[in-house]
Amino acid sequence: MGFAVAAAAVFSITLPGFFSVGNALALARAVSILGVLALGMALVVIGRGIDLSQIATLAVSAALAVTLINAGLSSGVALLLGLVLAVTIGVANGFLIAVVEIPALFATLAMGLFVVGLTRAFVVPHYQVFLSPGHDGLLALGRNVAGGIPVPLLVFAGCAVVVHVFLSRTVLGRFIYAHGDNVAAARLSGIGVRPLTMLEYALSATIGYIGGLMMVASTALMHLQIAESTLIFDVILVVVLGGVSLVGGRGNVFSVVAGTLLIGVLLNGMTIMNLDTQTQDIIKGIVLLAAIGIDSYMHPREEETAKQGD
């Protein structure tokens, strides 16, 4: 958090307009979506997993919801069916990892490719779907301001509170920490690791879906090519820089919020500096490698406790 404040101070001095109202609002909106996605990713990372299909899942589920809305289905039913698709993908990820025992990295990578291909074949053949006019309620999720605060920021704050309470105040939340800390010990203590893993990925997909709806609300469209973007690496960068260990069992919502602020300030500063996307990717790649290296050094993974299933 201190680094984010320091970076903001440097950018405010060196970059004209960094602390302008317009830039502050743009930063808040961008950070909010990234933060919501990072909350979902943190759930599976704390449980000693990773979800590389997160962006693909939110893209196809949000695209389905928008397609159904455009077809005349009521918004509530369409959004619910989009949620059902997201949860189904999350449960399928958990099943492949916990029951079939495919490593999370490969299972979620393959799942992302599969669902995008399937959606392009049967739902959105042209990569993008536009939200038809007349759905101001949904658009408010990404564009409106309440009490001077952007609605996306309020959504992020609400999600952060819910995830914090879930992880710190519920039995299932404590089970997720135990699962991530030591799978074998969690299994011996009577925790059902397989269903817990499926729950983790289902919750991650659900939170990701909220982020997808925020994207639709901001732009009035969903573009499936976002699944091929570097956004997933930004999400992982937020999680790791915030202090959520990739070996599992460590981290909290405050870590995610700190990481979100840091990366938000960094990305915004690079944008104002007019750095091209290649240079930004190089910088983000170096930061991500450094963060993962430090995390691996401080929290070496014990292979004998790394098995996901029970």
C-alpha cells in the first residue's frame, strides 16, 4: 500500500494531469474491474490453485447474457443464465483439477480455449456482441456515479467486503486456507478437498462474471478477444504483488486491495506517459517475474503436499 502511495506521489509530480478529476474517475473505474477479477483469482490462489480460464469464462458468460437480452429475454433471466454458465465452467474446472487430477495450470488453460471456441461456434460467431439500447439499469453498473463515487468502485468495495467476511468469518473460508496451506493435513482433518476445490473455482467464476458484467456496462459490448489479451496476467500481477502467495494458504482481501491500487496506479501512469503496449507489457512482465521469484523464495512449495484431490 505504501508503494502505491509513493508511486502516486511520483506520478503526480512528474505527470501533468495525473490527479485531475477526469483521470481519478478513469482510474477508479479501471481499478474496480481489475480488483473484482483479482478477488475471484485470490480465492483459488489461496486454495493452492490458479484459474487461467477466468477471462474466457467471464467473456463467454457475459456474451451469452447479452445475446439473450438482445433476443428479447428478460434481463433478469438472461443474467441468471449467464451466471449459470459461469458457475458450470467453474465447477468443471474444479472437477478436472480435484477428481481427474489435471494440474490447475493446464486444466484451466484448456477450459478457456474450449469455452471460447464453443461460444464462437454457436453463440457469437463474430467475436463481439453489442448490448441493444434501452438497458440503462445494466449500463449503470459501469457508468453511473452515486454520491460522487463511481458505481464500479462501489461494486468492488461490496465484493471485497463479502469475500473478506467469507474468508475470515465462515467455516468454508477457513477450510480454503487450510486446503491451501497443506492439502494432506486438510484431508486428514476431514475436509472434503474435492468438493471444496470445485466450490473455489465456482466462486471465482461467479466473481469473474460480475467483472464481465461491469465490462459490458462500461462499453455496451463484450468482445471475446479479451480472452486472448494480457488481462489475465494483470489479474495475477495484482494478486501476487498484493501478497497472496502462489503456494496457497496465505493472503487476504486487504492484500488484493493493496495490489489493485498498486497496479492501477502503475498502469494509469504508463498510459499517461503514452508508453506503447509493448513497452507496458515488458514492464509488467518484469514486475510479475520479480514478484513470483520473491514469492517462491519466501514461500518454497512443498511438493508432497501439493496434490489437489482427496
